[in-house]
Amino acid sequence: MRLLIVEDEKRLALSLARGLTAEGYAVDVVHDGREGLHQASEGTYDLVILDIMLPGLNGYRVCAALRAAGHDVPILMLTAKDGEYDEAEGLDTGADDYLTKPFSYVVLVARVKALLRRRGQGAGASPVHVHGDLKVDTAARRVFLREAEIALTAKEFSVLEQLVLRAGEVVSKSEILEHVWDFAYDGDPNIVEVYVSTLRRKLRAGLIRTVRGAGYRLETSP
């Protein structure tokens, strides 16, 4: 999953980005409201963490502009304000959740995961995906093969998750890079091949098929 943090407190933004990257998310950071609106409008994000007090445009205006343009990306607002009217204004402009500074990092991660589950799974849908003898729980971030749990790193799980969510479809290398690594990544794009190779070793060689010139496909048959 790819997240955008729009926060002008650079130390806080960097700390959040490091923590969420360790959780397995691809994270982009901007420090200005106008740039945040541009990034959120142009990029493909699964969630935006948006501060209210920003230079350029405040978070209320960024949120309202995104909603007016038809973007339904989940928005978690962060602010030093703590009045009930401030919270109401944030929610009225289209935010999905609201967190007041100072906040617990554990609570923030829990809110992020809840919003992503709500968006990705839909009401009442299960986060557990079963494909033959492979079972992937995207909420608990656990993987089982023939009932045995397989230990994956955060990045390995994120690559597998992209394939699982589109099982049977071809997912291109660039799509995986976009959702698992951030937009500032300028390393070797063949890093995706390295992770796919590792997943094949840990899971099963025939589980992930290479479609030459197109990408990878998770086989849905046992």
C-alpha cells in the first residue's frame, strides 16, 4: 500500500515515514499544502495522512479540493487543535478520521490499518484471501502454506499482497514498484525480480508466474 504524508513538521514527518515504511508501506512525504494537493491528485495513493496547519494551503482546503475533484482516497487528519468544532470541520470537509497531536504512534498505525481495511475490503468482506493451499491475511499480515505459517519480511509481504489482491491478473513490475517502494526510489527496478524470486523459494516455485514482457501473475489453482 502507498501512503502520502503531508506534514510541515519535518522531524515528525520523517519519523512517521520511517515507522510506516518499517510496517511495509511505501511512503511519500511533502511539507506544503499545495504540493500535497498536487501529489494526492496526481499520484496513486491508498491513504493520505494530512496535517491541518500547513503552508500554502491548509489541510481543510486540501481535503475539500480533493473531495470536490472526486478523489475518494481515505484521509486521516493530524492537528495540534483539539476542539470539537475543529474536528467537526475536518470531518465536514471530507476527512475519514481525525487524530490530535500529540498522539500515540501505535494508535496512528491502528487507525491507518483500519482505514485501509475499510477501503480495500469493503463492508463485511474478509481480509483473508485463500488460493489453493495459500492463505494470506492482509489485516494480520500473516501467510500460511498448507497450514504452516511462512515468515516474510515487510517488503516480501507487500510484494505478495499486490499479487494476491489481483490474483489471476498480470501485475506489472512498475505497478509493484509504485505501490511497494516510494516515488523517490531510483535504484534498480530489477529489485522486484529479487523479491519475487525470494517468495518463490519461501512459498512454491510455480505459485508466481512470469508473463514475459508484462509482469507477474499469482496462479489461483491449487
